[in-house]
Amino acid sequence: RTPHMLYSLSKSFTSTAVGIAAAEGKLSVDDTVLKWFPEDAPKEPSPNLRGMRVRDLLRMNTGQTSEAPMGLTEDSAMRARTWVQRFLAHPVPYKPGTHFLYNTPATYMLSAIVQKATGETVLDYLEPRLFTPLGIARPTWGTSPEGVSLGGYGLNVRTEDIARFGQLLLQKGVWNGRQLVPTAWVEEATRLQTSNGSNPQSDWDQGYGYQFWRSRHGYRGDGAFGQFMLVLPEQDAVVAITSGTGDMGRVMHLVWEKLLPAMQPAALPEDATAQGEQRTLQARLAGLTVRAPRGRATSPLASRVSGRWYELAENERGVRAVSLDLGGRAPALVVRTTTGETRTPIGVGAWVRGPVRWGGGIERQPSAPAQPAIATNGAWTADSVFTLRLLAPETPFYSTMTFTFTGDRLLLDSQQNVGFGPTKRPRLEGTRARSTSAAR
């Protein structure tokens, strides 16, 4: 029951906010984008920008060929602009509605329009209309510097909350007899709105709706590294998945290959044998744990290196010195950086959970409104090698750090399971400090 980072699966929730707001008469999908932001438009908007509609944002058909630069940028002029202004200043070379581009800033604009139309962020707007009725407790959503829900990413809810949302869509917007989302909107948003390819074997070539992907089977919302809401109307089924994988297509293929063939058009008859197998499966699932490094709790070298500081050569991560404190009842990884010193409790042979102090690369996630929790577990995988795994259970990420001690030298290797860039960090090399003060 841990909240999880949805990444682009957030887009489907933003689309639903647009649909509800349209039903309430707050906006129309045929509104031009500039209608909502006349004060943020360029001095001479191009004809294509003037013609861009809310509908074009929804179906990723803005006419742009690249994404507007949101977030951090080295362009000082761009930094002075709001995110809305950056989007509107971005070139629109094609007539809107004629060119598909998966465009996260377009979803941010939908979020900004909902906020402009309703006076509430998408998060606050959906709270009484969607989240509370579905029993989705304490959702969080990151915001831009202007206080607008990120829209295209940044939503954090539990895996079962994804399933609830999918079930609502499967039921054409009805939940416990109450119409939360108009049936017409669910049908329009999840049907083919934009063609984007022709490969019948690719789940990314089946077309796009209003912030929903069409799949080889049904439709879906999905997010980076394997966050899925698979809605299968023909099978009357929903599959919700949160994971951390670099091969999202493989995850869907497993569902089509393993689960889909077992689904039947009618309920199965009672089967005592199957019920027993289900209980066995439930017990097995309840006992699942994340794999930890395999090794020993101690090593002949442990007492010699525990508490020792190792000064590191200058590096882009700003890490100046590290120390493994393996003595006493509270083992910890202690790190000195250019900004100060952190002490992260670590488990040895068991998982220890706590707040992020230094996560070996997973400590900063821009789509999280708050720092996630972290769990750690380490072992001596060789006499001179201590391997530490750092897991952020509210995200798709974990890091593996390997400390190799050779005489007075330390080699520190770090690798993340998935990432938007290289997952393996450059090796850090250190030398044992002569004293504690020398490492400062």
C-alpha cells in the first residue's frame, strides 16, 4: 500500500480532469489554447499557434516537432519565462491536428487550462470528483514553479488506485452507481484519435486517444519504466502494474502471452482445487521480498575499514569522502559532499527503511513533490567487497553500490537499475584519510 510514482500514467488523470471540466461547462475541447492565455502569447502569434485547440493538446497533435523546454534550462531568457510562456513561444511548424508528437508539455498546458478554468489545481479539482469517490487516499502531484500540477507526470498514488481508475473507465465512468465521468467522454478519450504507426505487432503503433494509448488489446495509460493501467473491455478486465524496467514492451507482451489466454467470457465455475492454488499463490505473494545482495554479514576486513574515511578525487557528483560505519547497532553510510555531511542508516543482512539521506543517485526525483523513503540492505560479497543496495520503494529505482577495499584505496562503483540516461555512474576512487579531520 505504498504510493508510487506514475510518470506519464499521470496524463490519463489529467485528461479525465479536462473531461469533467468540459461536462461542467468550464471549458470546451474546441477552445483555442490562446483563449486561456492571451497575456502569455507571443507578440505576433503564428497562424498555427492561433489555430491550436484544447483537442490538439489532448491528442498530442499540437503541430510542434519538439517539446518546449520545461524545467531547468541554461537559457537565461527562457528561465525568465513561465512554463506556459515557454510552450507558447515554441515553434509550431505544422498545422495543429496534422502531426503527432508525444508531447509532455502539451499535457502541462491541459493542466494549466483546467486550473485557469476552475480556479483549482488538477489535484484539488479531482479530489472530490474522482479521488475521494474512488477511495484514492492522499494522492500527491508535483507542481511547476507557478504552482500548476505537472499534468504529464508527477502524480503519486498506490498500485490499487491505478486499478480503481481503470475499473471506473471500464464501467464507462460509473462507480457505485454514480456517474463520476461522462460516458461519452470515456468513449471519446479512449478511442483512436490520432494514427501514429502501422506495425500491428507494436503496442505503440495502435494510435492515440485523449492522453490514452491504444494497445493491441484494449487501451492503456502508461508511464516510464513500467507503470501500467491496461483496460481490456472485451475481457471485462483491468491490469494495474507498477515496476522498474527498461523494457516496457516486454511487460505488456507477458500480459498478452500469459494472462490474456486464461481470461474467459464468463465467470468460471467454483473449483476447490483452484481455490486452494489461489490461497497458495496469495501466501507466496505475501512472502515476497526484494532481492538483497548475497553474502556475509561480516568479513575479516570489516573491523579495519569500519569508520575509516576515504577521500575521493574531485568528481562531478560533489562527493568528497565516504565512510562505512559498520560497528555498533546502527550501521550507516556516511557521505561528505560539497554541501555537507549525511548519514544514511543501512541494513546488513536485512532491509532497513528510513528517509533519504544520500541515495547513490536515486535521492533526487524531479517528479516527486517530496523526497521518497529509502530502504537499504548490504552484505560482504567477498572478503574485500561490500555491496549495498538502496531501494526507493515509491519509485521505479534502486541503486547498487560496490565498495572494493585494496590496501589504503577504495574503489566505489554505482549503478542504477533504470534511468533516462546512463545507468552506470563513473567509478569514484578514494584514498584512506590519515585522520577524521583530514576528510573534511
